[in-house]
Amino acid sequence: MSPPFDLAIVGAGPAGMAAAMTAAELGLSVAVLDEQPEPGGQIYRGVERLAATRPNHLAWLGPDYAAGLELARSFRKAKVEYLDGAKVWQIEGTSAGRLFYKRHSAAGILTAQKFLIAPGAMERPMPVPGWTLPGVMTCGAAQTVLKAHGLVPQGRFVLAGCGPLLLLLATQLVRAGIKPAAILETEINRWTALPRLPGFLAAPGYLGKGLGLLRELKAASIAVHKGVTHLAIKGDTQAREIEYTCGGATRTEPVDLVLLHQGVVPNGNLAWSMRLAHEWDDAQRSYRPVLDAWGRSSNPAVLVAGDAGGIIGAKGAEAMGRVAAFAAATDAGKISAGDAGERANAARAEFAKHRGARPFLDALYRPQQQWVAPPDADTMVCRCEEVRAGEIRRLVTDQLCPGPNQMKSFVRCGMGPCQGRLCGLTTVEIIAECRGLPVKDIGYYRIRSPIKPITVGDLATLDVPRRDDAVGL
Amino acid sequence: MFKLLPDNAATTVTVMVNGKTVSVPQGFTAAAAMLLQGNGATRTSALSGEGRAPYCMMGVCFECLMDINGEPNQQGCLVTVTEGMRINAQHGKRMVAE
């Protein structure tokens, strides 16, 4: 077993990297574990390798992506124990604790006084008819292969949904010379967003970036169909057509690839598995861990930073990573609380600038009911265990199934390999709709470790002392 | 479904995708190699048998479970290719090794 660290960080995205560097500078011994082979998280995915092998791609991926290069390079130089390709499956403890991970086909245990979890965001599940067909992916997936591998869609493809990431991806592809056949933009909420516009305007750079993307798409003559209220993807063994309704008319277009997007939500399984207290964020239409201004969670040994604590974006995540590192240093006795307050000021101010832009973005792109609780009975909700929306509704209405955990008992909803990541929010939204209750009263899946799949063979590689009270079988 | 953009100075790695020899840039993941190789399912569902393919490419959806070097149930999007790697579609459930 490795010696104890002052701080173990899960996630090497902007929050995790910034936290690690700050904590190391303050004299903490720091370990960082991340399941990707390179630092950067999803937002700066593969940035070091891209700069080395495809430097001209940096120009059209844009300065926000290129900014990750400096961060990743500084992170590499920091006095930090960085374990790449490490899948964390469990963290336990409330005053110090143990972290279990798998790396290079062997399991390991790491002990730490404090944990900072920064697993980032994932795309909100967008269940529509046909979304399980090959040829349907998320916009984030297409952006990931663009950044990490220089792969671009081939054939006729459309982007469907809404959110900043969808517009950014479309623009990046256009710059790379790859034009989508259309953007099918689901309804956005201009009128509820409007009163929140001042905060957005005050946040540096946001308006210019947004308008810039729209301008570039217009200049490239990309067909944008706005106010889409219905989507269905059709095909036998592969997506072949997309049906969409906008302006009261339903049309069908041939497709080879559909890229869905309905915003991002905290990547929550690690936080849930640790039983951190959560709250429903109605503006972002998702759960998030309850955190204080330092990122401290309901578990005294655990801090949370970045999008995992509520969607804030890369720059805000980086700032919050620093703030959380000051809290960890205070708890470790490296700096006084007063000193931490002083030194965290700059990071806090940076965080506040980015936080200011969120209410407008959250309201503008808050998903409408049909994208979070699919009305069509045949739409798959739990992709792993193949549970459909109609089945969930029937169990709530006819069998009085009250919540997501009972739904597991009825039909194994959320119990497949993804462990509810791709159906959790949809399931609770449908149950809430059927019961006429707010989602916060429905709760969420009880997520249990291991949160990443491990084999009994993996467990057998763990270096754990035999307990004296072990019962022989 | 996907193609490689030009101007890629990465050295290449040779892998076997569903028995076919393919050259991919270093740093590729097994799932990316599958996407480059062509359309269609990279696994079949353990329940209905319907075809599935990589969906999120970031490790959360588990749709890219595939057989890599004879070991089934690997998240293809989290496995970096190495020379000679055998990447195969997975059909149905994982079988327990003999």
C-alpha cells in the first residue's frame, strides 16, 4: 500500500489540475487519478498530443481549447503523483480514507487525508426514438474524437438538440471543412432567459463568443431548423433517417450520422456512491452535491470542484479547483484560515465572473419536458437493461412503483454496465411527471461501489492485510 | 461514419479490427479505431441482441464494450491502441473465462 497523501484528487480536467498545482505549491503531498491516458479532462482532451502532431488543428478548435495546453504543461511539471489511466471504483472514509482504483490491469489502494473529486460533466441523456441505433452519438462524442483523434463525420450528418456545445462543435467542424447537412435546434427559452441577460453581458467574452459562433454558421450557410418539438431516428441496423417537427410541419431527412445534445450535467456516480448530500438544481435541471463556498461536501474528508459540483464551464472549474485546494491546505494545517481566505480571493473573483453568465445560459437552454421525459412509450430509457418509457410509466401508474430504486427491483432499470449514468435523470423525471411531484421529492438511484467494473481477479490483486476476524469458509 | 483529417504527423500503429489489419495514428483508442473502420454495430445487446455502437466516447455510456486482445467487456473508448492489438466486436454477454 502506498504512503498516505495529504490530498488525493480524482479527475485531471481543469478543476483537478488547478487544484493539484495549487495544493502542491502549498506543500501538500498530492496524488491525481484520471481514467484517461492524458491530462486535460474532456474539455482539453488530448491537447498535448494534438499540439505535437496536428498543431494546425489548434487554430480552428479555437483559443478556449488551446488554453488547455499551458495548463496541462504546467500540471506535468508540478510536484504531483499523477496516475493516468486509473479507474477509481470506490472511496471510503470520513476522516482520511481509502481510494480503490484499477490501473494497467492491477488494482490498487491509495490512502489520503482528504479527497477532492473533480470528475467533471457528462452530456445529459437525450432519449428519443432510435437513439440506441449505431450512427447516433452525442455531440460531445464527435468533439472528443475530433480533439483526441482528428476524426470527423463522413457522409450526411445532422446535429440535433441545443446548447453551447452543439453550436461550438458545428462551428469547429465547419472550420475543418466538414459541413453538417442541418442543425435541428430544439426549442430554447428566449423569454425566460431574457431577464437574466445582464449577468451574461457582464461576464467577459461570453456574448462575443456566442454571437461569433452563430455568425460563422450563418456565413457557412448551414441550414438551422429552429424550434424543433419532436425527433425520431429511424433505421434497421443503422440510423438512416431523422424525422423532425418544427413550425407544425413534420419532415424526414436521410442521415448517416446523428449527433444529439441537450446540455451537460454533473458526472455524479462517484459523489452519489459516497453518499454525499445532494440537492436538486432546478435551473440546471439536475442534481448536484451540496457544497459550501470552499467546495466542502457533507463528508468532512471530501471536497468537490468543477462541473461535478454544478455546471460552470472550464474556466470557472479551474478557479474552483484552486479555491478547494486552499481549503484542503487549511485543513492540513499548511496555511491559516485567514490566509486561505485572503489567497483564495483572486480565484473566487474569477469563479464569480463565470458564475455570472450561467443563469442566462441555464435558462436559455433548460431542456423542455419532452427531452427529459420522452412522451413516446417505445423510447428506450435504460439503454443497458432495455427499459422503455412506457414501461416506466406503467409501473408507476398501475403498479404504484414510487421511485427509481423500486424501479430497479421491478425491471432492473439503471442496473446495467453504465450503472444508471445514461438513464438516471430520465427515470426520475418520468416518475416525477407520473406522480405529479417535483423531481427533488423522487430522489435518485442509490449508486453503489464499485462504480467502475472490476473482476474478482482484479480484487484478488489488492494488497490488503488479512483480517484476524475473517471467517474461514 | 468517420474519416481522418489530413495533416496528422503521429506515427501509426497497426491493429486488427474485426480481423482486418488497419493502421491508425498513435494515441487512438480501440473505439476510435472501430469508428474509423466503418459503420455499424460494435457489439450486440446482451438482452435483445440489437446492435449498438460507441455513443459517448468518454467512458460513461458503456456502449463501446468490446473484446480487446481476447478480453471481453472492455470499454473501447478508454483503451489506447498498441501494436498488434486485436479489437473485436462483442456479441451478447461476456463469457466467463475457462
